Amino acid sequence: MLDGIDDIQWSRLGHAYGSAADVPDQIRALRSPEQPVRQQALNALFGNIFHQGTRYQASAYAVPFLLELLADPDTPEPDWLLTLLTSLAIGYDESFLPDGFPVGECRQAARGGRELLAAKPPPWVGEDEDEDDKEYVEYEYVESLSAADQDRLWTYVALAVYDAVRAGVPLFRSLLDHSDPGVRAGAAYALGWFPEEAAGSLPALTALIAGGGRAERVGGVDAERPDGADFEPSDGAEVERPDGAEVERPDGADFEPSGGADFEPSGGAEFEPSGGVRRTPAEVATAVVAAGLLGAAPYAGLLADPRPVVRWAAAVGRARVLGAEVDAATVDELLRWLAVTPAGSPHRPETDGHVPFLDGDLGGYAALALRQLGPAYADRAFDALLDRLPAVSGTEALPVATEALRTAFPAGAPPTGAPVAELLPDQRRLVEVLARSPRPWLIGESVFGNFSSLLRGYGLPADRDAMRAYLADSVGVAGGGPG
């Protein structure tokens, strides 16, 4: 176990705090018999090789050993490892929802980053790593680069980590039959972020949804959709590997687009895969959304599923794949998840388990999905966003406000100094809702800085008192509120 981990010169690799010499022991500690030791190690890894979403050179080197631990059935808390690995692959998922991971764009943006990384000095200089005259030179090198080169470097580093995690996709598929529903959901969630592996992952996900057990069999026997139809992406493009080779379907045929064909599960009750493991609604929903991110539109019949979270997933997946061609039933289901109770609380149907996307904020994900519906539903979508915004706070307020601002200000921030009288009707409506609604501005009992920053980015006042003053002043200055 973990053979070769000490062969790597970790001290010459960097993470958030300089030398990564501490990483091997932290990885080993994930197998400690003591739960507090394992928790401390996990927290340390989230803090150094995944620091506030940033990945480092050491991150990619750590991934193969984390995958090795995940593959060992004796490793405790495999769900923790799945969370760490998926985070290392993509960062925070809100950056890529509702569209999925833009791996092609990332590969383009990373060009030139390899050479920049090769020129980077190690974190420490000096022969003795314990000397007091250590100098952190890695940071100075990065700061010496232009902004464009820094972007290339960090994109390349993040993409190297992504590709290291991508090597674990076959393992993730196998974990769809794990005995722990949290692990099964985490594996389905992970698969949704690797579109270059869609040809193999879609059959595996659909097997989970349909309750057919494992989608990949030893000996290369093909996995098929329950109804026998082919999987087809919806964007008209070939699915490509990084080296430019085409990805093939398990049966060897080309992966051909057709405008987003539906996939159809068999039934609406809880599913029992091989071994008698019952599929929970949350894991089925996670698999449905993941399949949508990979380009397969959920079967329309899932919109009538008795489980609310599966209906939600079907609507989210169909919006992702079908876009402006989506049906009215899908739109109705999405809007239902933005509803507010008569008491003014957000509508939160029972999910019977955790859906990992957007950290379980299903209403927030539904809000993000509204942008994919096209102009025909824009007015209904904006009305629903304004109805929900006063009822949410903290992180739940961010996706709702993000979509409301994007809809009201399609061209971005208004000109500096624009008075309220010059706002368009939808912009004025949004400002009025923000001015009279205290909850979105708060996280717990404190002012929510992320929400203030979001508004500041649109040139709007960044606290509620300033927003009220701006609205009351017919010649108020947009963006004049304090931070």
C-alpha cells in the first residue's frame, strides 16, 4: 500500500504553504485507526493541496495515492476521499454549474503552462531543508510572471490535477455498486465532471438509474441502455480525448449526435442492483444530473416520478441538454423548486439523502438552470427568482441573486453614476426587492461579504442601507454604497 510515495521529492514540490514535505504523512494518516487522526489529515489536505479551491504542483502527485486508498475496501470513510478527489479535479462546482466542466476550454487556456511550470524553482533553496535561512522562492517566481502567464500556469497546474483524477474514472464507475449510498452518490457526482469519458460513464450511470447493477462487466461485455437505444450527445460535436483521438462507444461504433436523445429507466420505485443494495432517491437523482452533464437528456417520464428529488434531477438534466427546446413540464418542475411557502420560507421538499451538487442546494441549482431555457420562459423565470430572493440567505442567496442579476443586467453593470430613473423595468424591480429584503444580505446574523461583492460587481450598492438610499434618491449613484 502506497508503494513509491517516498520516492517522490515532496520537499521540492509546492502547496499552499510552501514545501509539500508534509503530504505523504497526511496521506498515510487517512488510514489511521483513530478517526480524529484521519479527520485532521483530511482537513490538512483540504488546506494545503486544495487551498480555497486552488490546486498546486503537489496536488497532482498526491492524487494517485488517494486513488489507491479509495480502491482499497479497508480504507475508512471512502466518501471523504471521493469528496477530496472531486474537489481536486474541478475546484468548487458552482464555478461550472449548470453547464458542466469546460475541459476543452481549459486545455486551450493551459497551452504554454507546462513550460512555465518547468521553469519554476522548487519551494526552498539550500542544501539543508532544516536550516533557518530557507527562502520561499516559488511565490516570487509566480509573481514575476505577467497576468496572462500566471493564468496559463495555474490553468495547467489545475488541469494536471484534473487529468490525474480522471485516471480514477473506472474506479468511480465500480463504486456505483458500493454498499454505502453516500459513496454511490459521490461516485455518480464525480463521473459527471469528465465529459471526455462519457462513452463509458453514461452506461454506468444509467445502469444505476435503472437498477441494473454494474454497467461494466469483466471481459468487455458492453453496457446498454435499458431500452436498448444508443447514448447520444446533444451538441453535435465529437467527444475527444486530450490527444485528439476519438472516444468510442463500448460497442465500437462512433459516438454520434442526435439533438439529445432521452434515456429511459425502468420504473419509478427504489431500485435494487446486484447484491440487494437499495438505490436511494438521492443517489438516483445524482446519477440523473451527472448523465445530463455528460450530454444525455433524462427520460421525460421521470418528471412524473413519485420522488421529488428525482423529478428535480430530471428537470435539471433536461434543461442542460435540451436548452431552449425544453418542454413546458420541465420548466414547471424547475420553477416549482424556486417556490416559497405561504410563511415566506424556501420550498425544500424531502430528498432522503444528500445530493452533492451545489452542496445540496437544489433550489439554487434550479435557479442556475433557468438560464438554459431560452427567451420563451425568461419572464416566468425572472418572476420566480424575485419571489424566492427575499426568502433565502447565506449561500442559498447567491445562485438566486446571480441569476436575477444576470437576467436584469445582460450587458453587465450600468454606467457609473446611473440614477435609478435610468434603470430598465426589470432592473428597478430587482433593486426594489433587494432594498426591502433583509435576509439575502446576511449569513446567520452577520453581513454576508460574498453577497455584497456580487452586487458590487454590477455597480450596485453593497449593503442594504445604501441600496435603500439609492432607491429613494432619484439621482442616486449606482455603486456608491460601502462594501
